Amino acid sequence: MARPVIIYIAPNISSFVRKDIDLLSAKYRVLAPHHNWVKKLLVPVSFLRQMVFLSMNIARTRAVFIMFGGYWSFLPALFGKLFRRPVFIIPGGTDCVSFPSLRYGSLRKPLLRTIIRLSYTLCTRLLPVDESLAFCSYGYLEPRDYDFQGFRYFFPNLKTGHTVIYNGVDVSSFTITSGARMPGSFITISLVEDQRRFIIKGIDKVIDLARSFPESQFTIAGISRKMVESLGNLPANLVCYPFLPPEKFNELLGETEFYLQLSVSEGFPNALCEGMLGGCIPVVSSVGAMPVIVEETGFVMESSKDEYLKEKIREILSLSSEKKKLLSDLARKRVIENYSIERRGKALEEVLATFAS
């Protein structure tokens, strides 16, 4: 008997998109077309290619999943409406925010904002990876562009319902090594290839903290060599890596006490969960899902002001060994119990059972 067909559309096949496709592939035949939505000149061509693909496949599909709202989400949402097929859009971060001062956020661009609003209006259900992407007060960045963020803030008349489904991580892939952790050490994991992401991911703050705390060790993983070269002289206690193989990544986590994420904006960062699984105590900015992920297992920075951040780091570095061991164990336990890939898979199945039966 042939398996039911599901379409999964994304601007690129990232690691978390691949995880969703693998989850759904256990019971469904998943069609994941690749069209180029990155190059602006190719967007009209991608629209045409996507239209052909949907015309050939929408009638036989059980449902359509779309990662992020964008140019790629409009036609699938429209076709789903016309052919009465459920369409689920997964807001993940940039499609829910606007930071004009930093040139970040899809909702700061009038045309793209309109496309996203229409997509969200036409789809069956929105599945944000955290409630903060629907609506939240915002106070971390100072000065800030808006006091609130989230698609319900920018689209106050939106009628489409939403269900939060957290991202999931493979908890079996991250084990704690028995070696000793370097006292006062911090690691940040972010894909940083240009100046805009350098600021959005808070790497400027990490470098400033490294300069202010020369007795501590700081590590940034995921920053491109070209970006590092553009920064000039960096403090001696800061080590930068591009993205690393899993075994090296695990090794770094096992050697480090704190996972540091000072992003201006986030959705649901898998890297934070991976750091906590590796036994690192989380230290994060108060944006996106991060305060919810961390809760009482670490520390949440409420402001991006330099003096505030330095004062909080001083407090964190004064923790006793017993307290750090307790928080490390609690951080790992929290991710295992709440953010496993199995929990996400079950939640996706429940949505399908409710809207695509």
C-alpha cells in the first residue's frame, strides 16, 4: 500500500528542516522541492517552478508543511485553499519580527510583509516554534525599534489559529564527557558570515566580554574565517572556529562551563539546547524561546547594555562549584524532558490527525 504524500517546503534544507523531513518520512512519502529563493533575480523563476510543482502534486497530497513565512509560502497556501488541502506554516524567527535599525526581520520589508501576511491568512494553521513568535513584549535591545514583536503584533487582524510546537533535538547525540571543565569558560555557537548576523547573534557583545574578563576563556563556533579576518586583533582569551564536526563539537561542550547566547533576536535556537545537553550552564538574552528553554537552569540577561552584562557575568563567575554542578545537571535534564525530537514528532502527528484526517 502506497504511503500518503506530504509536501514540505523550505527556503533551504537546513538541519532542523532535515529533522522534520526525517520525522515525517517514517509514515509518509515526503516531497521536498528545492527552488532558489535566495537570489532575488531568480525569485520570479522560482514562483513559476513552484507553480508547476504544486499543479502536479497538490491534489494527491495529504498536507503541506512550510518552514518560515516568505515568498515560498504564498503559492502553497493559496493552492491549499483552492484544493482544500491543509497547509501548516512554521514561523521560526525572522518572519515574525522587524528591526529596521539593524536591517533585520522579514516584516520590515513592505512587499515581503504583505506576502507573509497573505500566506498566514490563507493557511490552515500556524505552528510557531515558540509563543514569543506570535506575540511578546521586547526590552532587550536598547534602544529598540518596537516595544513588541511577533506576527500577531504586526498582523493584529489575523484570524488564523496557531499551535506552538517546539523544535526538537536528538538527545542521544550529546553526551557529557568525564573530563574536567575549564573554570570560567564560555562557548557561543552561531552561524556568522556577515556583519548583520554578527550583530544579531550578539557576537560583538561576546568579544567585548572577552576583553573585559581576560581571566576567562571564550569560544565562538560557527563564525567564518573571512568574518574573523575582518575583525582585526581579537583578545588572546578568545578562540574562533568555523562549524565543526559533531565529535569536536561535543568535545568543546564537555570542556566548557557556560553556554553564552546574547542574540538580539531568536526563534528556538537548537544550539542552545545542544549546549545544555552537553552540560553547559546557559546564559542567554531575554529574546525568543530562550527564557522558556532555560527557566531556572541558567541565567537570562534582560538588557543589552554593556555595564549590565558585565555585572551579571561577574555574578555568574562567582558561583560555587556545587552550584555550577547542580545547574549543569538541571540544564541537561530540562532539554531531555522537554525538547526531544520525539516530542516534536508526536506533536506534528497530532496536528495531522486533527486537521488532515
